[in-house]
Amino acid sequence: MNDITTDELKQRMDSGERLHIYDVREVYEYDEYNIGAINIPLGELPGRLSELAHLKDHEVIVHCRSGARSANAKMFLQDSGFANVRNLLGGMLDWQSKF
């Protein structure tokens, strides 16, 4: 599955679509600014994989500050059997510059 742009995600969120969005930034980054995603820092993701197990066949969107950590999270989730993981391109930097 292709990654997702901030414009597409914002449009889908504004339409009220039920999305599975995970923020892989550190807690302090999440506390500073977030878009309502569930926060699981990248370093904690392997130990918290069971929290996401029910989403293996669903679209899962991951994001971070710039898109680098979430790219790693995407690869990890795909390697763990998740079929439909999308990385938010540009991350929160792009999001905050637009919205």
C-alpha cells in the first residue's frame, strides 16, 4: 500500500472516517502537539505489538515528526504481518505547516 499525504489524511479525518492512526514519536513530542492518534513510541512498538494485533488486516497509519521513524515503524509492522500500513509523508512538520 502506498503511503499517505497529510492532505489525504486531513480530508479523511474531517469526513469522520474511522481511522487507525498511531503516533510513534516520544511521549513529550506527543504531549506538545498531536492530532489525536494513539501514541506508541517507536522504541516501545515491539513490546506493545499485541495492542495492534487486531488490526493486522486493517489499514494502519503511522506518523512521527518528519516521516523517518514512522517509515521504520511501517517496515517493522509489515515484517510482523500487517498487510496495510501507510506512513504519513512529511509527518507532523508537514501537517503543522499546512493546518
